[in-house]
Amino acid sequence: MNALLVAEDVAVFSGERLVQPTTLSLLPGRPLTILGESGSGKSLLAQAIMGTLPRGLRAEGVATIDGRRLPLSSGAGHRPLWGRILGLLPQEPWLALDPTMGARAQVAEGYRHVRGLDARDARRRAQADLDSLGLAMAGSKLPSELSGGMAQRVAFAAARAGGARILIADEPTKGLDVMRRDDVAALLMREVGEGAGLLTITHDLALARRLGGEVAVMLDGVIVERGPTEKVLTNPGHEYTRRLIAADPAVWSGRPGAPAAGAAVLEAARLGKTRGGHRLFADRDFSIARGEIVGITGPSGSGKSTFGDVLLGLIEPDVGFVRRAAGIAPVRYQKIYQDPPSAFPPRVTLRRAIDDLVRRHGLDAGRIAPLLDRLRLSAALLDRRPSEVSGGELQRLALLRVLLLDPAFLFADEPTSRLDLITQQEIVELLAEVARERDCAVLLVSHDTELVEKVCHRRIRLGEEAPG
């Protein structure tokens, strides 16, 4: 069987070598999944093969794609393959989608300009794709009007529209509930069943198991273990792979004890909100005390992010009211965004963004270095722009920035959706530590019910009022 893609001795540099020389091949109908911690080089390896490395990085090695041999050091020759031979589902849907264009039109572009369909057929095929992903009513909506999970599904449909025989999917299920994750896995497997090549980068062990094929585990820019997915995930040979599997919330032990009784930092009564003609929630009462961790679960698009934004005052409720505790500065009510690119100015370095925060609020800059260590982040990352670091690194930097403000209430909107299981466990433990030691109330949104059950003192469910 001839390989659709062969990558030979692919390495990535930025002054230092970030990805060690790596060789891999992609066969028709046999998925390859790369697992590993945030910042380990998984996405950089895929971007080098795709020819989409961020500015300031360079690649070495050779990729043979659909019979065409491309030296990666030149960065040339990839563009004619994009959409037709190589399809990319990037990690951040907000960076992949045009903010001024409706969802159906974005998917239709691939059918019209890559496959050559007329405008009517392109729209029809695009709508069918949206229907199959549970987005029947989202065709005219802009990306800003979609939840993170919805935007991810639109980006997936757009990546498939050109008919590429090789699909590189970078975290295709992040931010999705279990049902939608299984829907996306089924679509990926449909592509594989039709003889396509699939290279998936994910932190989701359940997705890797569902896809089957082969799995490669990456650590510090090196593939440390590789083999059939079932064998590697059932009987791992490398210590890091064993740690990765052990960090799955499904195998965490225990539940949090009851929080110490404390005064409420925020209360709400009779909240209701409708968006796009659909009622998200109605007649909701809520209160959260100092040191308490409350989880919110529910399907994608059920209003979880909207509920937290209403509590923070970022969105006005249609009915009801929110009352904050007296004597707490407004700046201590904070949010960790589901999509960290939306939390940072795109054209300045991360160091500038954090330094601006420190100056504006008179914070202690001496706390930055210890937090970098606690979050396992290199100080060198601060000299990059948001688009030049991985999604997991950017999410941890967003958490660092929030913690500098000593929050009294923290709305954490899917804070671990971009993190590998080991880093997720560390971040969740840090959030629990902040809640316990600083009396910070935490409202945690997650699609992972196992994580919520193991971490939160109680949880609320949304979705009964939302469309399926």
C-alpha cells in the first residue's frame, strides 16, 4: 500500500531545535494520532509538514505528499496542495474562520472554489454538512455568534469541503461534549473509510481509542513511543505514556470535601437569556461562596459560557438580576476564556501584554517568575506573540495573568480544553489550591463530567431549555 504522505527527518527550529528529526508515514485508511503534552511539538510537526509554520520558525527535512517531494526548508510548493490534497483543521477555530462571513458561506467556499461546484450546489452541500454536525440553524450566523464548540464544528466542515485526501486535524474535539465528540470522530472515520489519510493531534485519549490505527506519543519534541493504538494505550512501554493515561479524570480517586462555610461573593436570581430565538436558560437562581468550586455541564451551545458572562456582567440578562458582594473590587471578578486568542492582543508580545496589566493595576511583577515555574512555562515564551505559542501554552499564560489579579471570583470557561491530561491535572489542582488557600470562588465550565465530579463541590446542568 502506497503512503499518501511520508515525512522524513522533519525538524523545527527557532534558534534552538524545538522538534527533533522525526520520520512518519500516513497510509490510506489507517489513522495516525499524535498524543503529548502542551508545547511538546505536536502542532509544530504538523505545521512543518503542512507548510504553515508561524513566523520566526523554520523547518528541515522532506515531505513526500501525494507523490510530490517537497523540501521543507524552502517553504515552497505547499500552497497548490492546500484544500485539494492537504486539508487542515487548526487548533483555534477563531483563527481559521472569517469573522465577517456566515457559517454556511464559509463552508460553501471550499465546494465552489476548490471543487468547482456552482453557487447553488455549493450552498446545498454546505448546509448538508452543517446539518450533519448539529448546526442546522447556524448557517447565517457569524463566528462571534457561535459557541466555541459550534465554531470548531464549522471549521471542521470548512476543512473538509475542498475534498482533500489528507486531513490534518489539530485538536478536533476540544470544547465539544461527548455526543458531539463522537459525531466528529464518526465523520473522521468516514473519511478514513473512503481511503483518506488522517493525521490527528489530540489530548483526548477517548478520541485516540475511537480512531484506532496507530498512535505516537511525543515529549519535548521527540516521539518516545509509537505503535498500534490499542497496544500502546493498554500496555504502554514508556513512563510518560503511563503518566498520561493515569492523569485521565476517569481514574482520579476521591471527591472534594465540603468547602468551609463562607459568605457569598456573588448571587443571582431568576436569570433568563435567549439568543438567536432560542431560550438558553430561564428562571435560574445561583449563589457561590468564597472557596467554593461549582461546575457547569451541558451540551455544546446550551448557554454555559453565556451564563458565566451574565454573572460577570459581560452580557445583560433578559430577566433577573446579579448582585456582587460589597467591598470586593470589580477587577477581582475575572474570566479565563475558552479560546485564549480572544483574551490577548494579537500584535504585541505576551510580555508586553502582561507588563501592561502589571502597570495598570499596580501589581507585584515579582510574582510572574514563580507563576511561570508553577505553570511549567518558559520565560522565553513571553517574547512571542499569541499566534507563536501553542494553544495549551497560551491558556496557561491566560491563567497566569488572571492569578496576578488575585481573583475573588473566577469564571473558568473550559480552561483545560487545550491541555494534555497531565497538564490538565496540574491546572485543575492549581485552581483547587487557589480556591482553598485564597478563598476564591470558582465557576468551572467543562464538557468532562468525570472532571467536574472529581473536582467540584456541586454542579449545575444547562441544556434542558436549549435545542438539542
